[in-house]
Amino acid sequence: MHTSVLQRQASHQVSIRKKVNFCLLSAITGLLLIGCSTPNEQADQNRDRVERALVSHSVHIDIGEPAVMSLPQRNVRVTEQLLYHVRLFDVRGNQLDERDEYQNLPWSEKTVTVVAGNFQTTLQTDQDGLLQLNLLNDGFLDLDYQNLRVIQLSAQVDQSSRREENILIGRDLRSKLHEAVALIYDNLEEDDVEQWAYRVQRLAELELEVESNQLENMLILLTTGDPVLQGEFIQALDVNKRP
């Protein structure tokens, strides 16, 4: 009888301890959860709300200097300009501030229309919004160089936003372009090494150093498989360069 009472008391004490431990565990867990969630919840509740509205979106074309082209190449930089109206609100929806924000971005890998008289083509900018214009590239060989006075560049965001810039073509450049096309693109196989050397030197005389160097390098590469012919070409270059 006495043993049974003691067993019941011991069992009751174990039960009480389990309940106390469970309550303590629940309380600690609750505090931890509150401690973890409260900062994020408070941050969300206290976070200001920002509204940005696009006011205008335009394109700017920088044709560089001088405005008149004296060489066939010209690097043109194109950027897009965005204007936003920004409003800042608190949690209760009260407006705290408003301002205009400007953003300039490269016109990256997008098209630019090139118009010269009746001729029209499109070029693409690189990742930095840089457009490399070269009037002696393949795409421009159908131009009427003698009557070429101006080249128009245009870029368009949408129907309501378009930008145009004009580059003037100098008289000296017009007179050089037609001759330069023949020097660069006429069939090389019909000429001997002296004629090759003449072409290179003549481009240099026309102050078209880029084209002269490119043609010289191309001919050296083409004659790599024939050392004798390559040697004759290099010798002809040296003779042609003598005063």
C-alpha cells in the first residue's frame, strides 16, 4: 500500500517536470522566433515606398570634332537619355519627397540609320554605344563620292522620339574616296608586286594611313606561303618609299 502511494507520487512529479520543461521549451522557442522575425517585419513596415515615372526617353548622337570629315573613318558615340520623376512615400502613404532623376546609358548594340543622298543603310553600335563609320567599307562602295556632301545619322527610340545629326564631307576627302576605292578593291591578282607597292604608297600619299597599313599587312599575309614573292613585295615597298 505504501509502495503504491510512493509510485503514484513519483509518477506525478515526473509528469509535472515534463510539463514544466515543455512550457520552458515553448517559451524559449517563441522568444527565438520573435527575435528572428521582428527586425525583418519592422524593416518591411518602416520601409519607404518609391514611385518612378518615366517622363522622357531620348537619344543623343555625338559626331565628334571636327564637324567636317577629312578622313573616311569617324567614331560616333550614341547614348540614350532617360528622365524619371521620383516620389517618396512613408508607410502611411504620405509623400516625403519628389525629384527628377536623369540617367544616361550607352545606345548598346542598337541600330543607327545612315543616309547619304539616295543611299541608305543601317549600322550597329557596340556594347559601349560606339558606332564606327568608315566610308571605304564594303557597304558604302555604291556611294556617289563626287557629289557626296553630307551624311545623316539617325537613331530612334519610338515613333515620338528620334534624333538626327549631320556630318559634312570635306571637298578634299571627296576627291580621295573614288581613287581610294580602286586602290583598295581592284583585283590584286592582275597586278605585279610593283603595282601592289604602288597602291600601298599611293594610299599613304592620299593621307589615308589606316587604309595603306591595312593593305600592306593584308598583302604580306597573303604572300606568307610564298617567301620569294613576299620578299619581292617587301623590296618593292622599300624602293617605292624612296624619295
